[in-house]
Amino acid sequence: MESVCAQADHPEMDPYGSHTMPLYQTSTFKFKDVEAGRRFFAHEAGGATHSYSRLGNPTVQQVERTLAAMETIDMENEGEAMLFGSGMAAITTGIMALAAGKRVLAQEALYGCTSQFLQEDAPRFNIRVTNIDPNDLISVQKALSEHDDVGLVYLESIANPTMRVCDLQAITDMAHRHGALVMVDNTFATPYHIRPLNFGVDLVAYSTTKYLNGHGTVIGGALTAEKGFFEATELPVFRKNFGGVSGPFDAWLTLMGLKTFPLRMKQHNENTRVVADYLSTHPKISRYWYPGHPSHPDAEIIDRHLVNGYGGMIAFELIGGMQAGVEMMNRVKFCTLAVSLGTVDTLIQHPASMTHSVVKPEIRQKAGITDGLVRLSVGIESPEDIIDDLEQALS
Ligand SMILES: Cc1ncc(COP(=O)(O)O)c(C=O)c1O
């Protein structure tokens, strides 16, 4: 992955021989003649290579090639990727394409806007939604058997913000036996730690806003799959017509981020392990969730699913609950109180009042998103600085 990423911005063929991928900041492309344009739109060989940036842009496609290679780095089959203007554009386009007129079995604990889309918006488009706890395989099997209209099972590989990890292999096997597809949001884990296609997952979603860009300069998203899946499910047409494409500049910034992605992930991992060790014995912390700690409820699944470490995210609760958490977050100085995650600097936030405030309180409670939960995205700064700040904020 290091090599794929370090050369992410090498264009296959630039007319001027540019070493790095140019930013094709253009909405439209010139046709040599009418025949070139006609052939492009008729999908015939020998026509123009590009027509209009909503239908394809060289800078965007360079990111897509890189993401596809990263996702399938240890697979025989080739992959494909589509870049979007945001993680939510990728997720909603994917769900609409795969589940229109069908039922989605959706994990209870999901990123707030995904949860809101599934609970409130999707049913308005004739998508029926049933919540599942993917860590209870018997109930997943029951839901699949009870409903004969399930088209899609929707999961997060590491759930935001509860940090639960589910058995992708087992759920995918069950879903496929019932003729349903599986879509997984892999934003927290990234392809560095989990490559869901290896477990039979059909479609993978990302908010590239997070680790893949890494610098906090972009809102973006992506879908990845094995080659052929997009055409088979008409995803390119859905993206073209819903129009949630990435702008070329955002794609270019993502490309710049991808060059150091594995290096950043390595440091996120190391720092998070050190910060998690510190938090695990802190007298003011009542509970904490970090995939790298044996106390994690899904330790056995984590062993089978994660590679290269455990990622950069920690969730915890303070003795004193919500009030204690609010006071602590108001006191941080070195860490930044902000939503988002996966940036090179450390971010801390309160899901119940911020990222997950759009989720109905009863669903939050059921999904384990308690009012006292604090979410920490550990950056690549010196870990001592992060710990010093947490120490003063907790004292
Ligand atoms: C797990 C997860 N998925 C999807 C999204 C949505 O991504 P975006 O903000 O890029 O639309 C987020 C945003 O925080 C997220 O945390």
C-alpha cells in the first residue's frame, strides 16, 4: 500500500509529461469534431476521452484508480472506485442504487446523518428499514428470515461512535444466502486496517473527508467494489444523475493526502495505542472502547478482521457522565474541540450533542450512544502533548 499511495499522483499519461497529476479544474472538455463527441456519448471506441466533469474528470479518476488499488491490494480480482462530493453523497447514492423498493437491515449504531437518512428519508422513497444489532448474529439471521424483501444489509466496520466491530464474513454469508447485498462504511477502519471486500462485502463506502485526505481540507466520499459491480448495479448512472460528484480541486487535495496515507496511519496507530494505555487506567474514566484493548467486547472479531494495528479512534465515558465530559471537553487546549476525525491533529467531540444529535434519543440509547460518551480522534502529534492536554483537562 505504501508504494501505491506514494505514487498516487503519478498520471498514466499527461500530454505535457507532468510528473505529478495536474489539476484539471474544468467543467467541460473540447471535442475535436462532432464525431468525437458523438462517439463519447454512444460509448463507442475512438471518441473523446472526456466530455463534462460530472461524467468524468482526469484528476478525479486518478483518485479513483488509487482507491481501487488500495482496496484490492491483497486480492486477485481488480477493484473499482467512484469519488463523490461527500461521504453522505457516496452513502445515499449507494443505498438508493442498491435498495430502491426493497428493505434495508441497518445497524443501529451508525454515523448520525446515515442513521437519520435511513430512519427518516429512505422510507419516503419506498425503502423499508429494519434496525439490527450486527453483534447479535442470531437476530440478524432472524431478520433475514422474517422479511423476504431484504435487498441490502448496511453496516459500519468500526461503528461510529461506539467502536463496535461486527463479523463481516458471517453477516455477508448470511445475507448472500438470502439474496441480499452488503454495504459497509469503512471510514473509521480505512483500507489500511480492514478491507471489507476480502470478507465478501459487495460495496464499501468512505468519507474521504477523514483519514484518506487526512489534512482536514476536503469534504469528500467514495464507493469501492470489485470490478464489474458498478455497471451491474447501474451505480455510475445514479452518480451521474443524482450528481453528487467530487470537484477536481477536492480530488486533487485528496490525492495529495493519499501520498502519505500509510505513513499517517502508522503514526495514528502508535499514538492511539499510547493514549489508550493512558486512558485505560485513568481513575476518572469509567468505560472506554478501543479496538486494540483486550477488554473490547468484540476482541475475537477484531483479531480476524483488522490488520496493521487498531486505528486512531477511542470512545470513553467519564465518571460523572455527561456533565464531567462537557467540562473536560471545554478544558482541552492542545486537542481541538471539533467534529470530524482522521485529521493529522487530535480532535475531540461529544456525539450525543454534536455528530449524533440528529438521531432520535431512543435509537441513540439502544445503539449504546450514551449521553456521556466522548469521542477522540488521535492525531499524529507527539503523544506526550496529547496526554498532557488530556491530563490537565481531566484534573
Ligand atoms: C463513519 C462516517 N461515515 C460517513 C460520514 C459522512 O461523511 P461526510 O461528512 O464526508 O459526508 C461521516 C462523517 O463524519 C462518518 O463519520
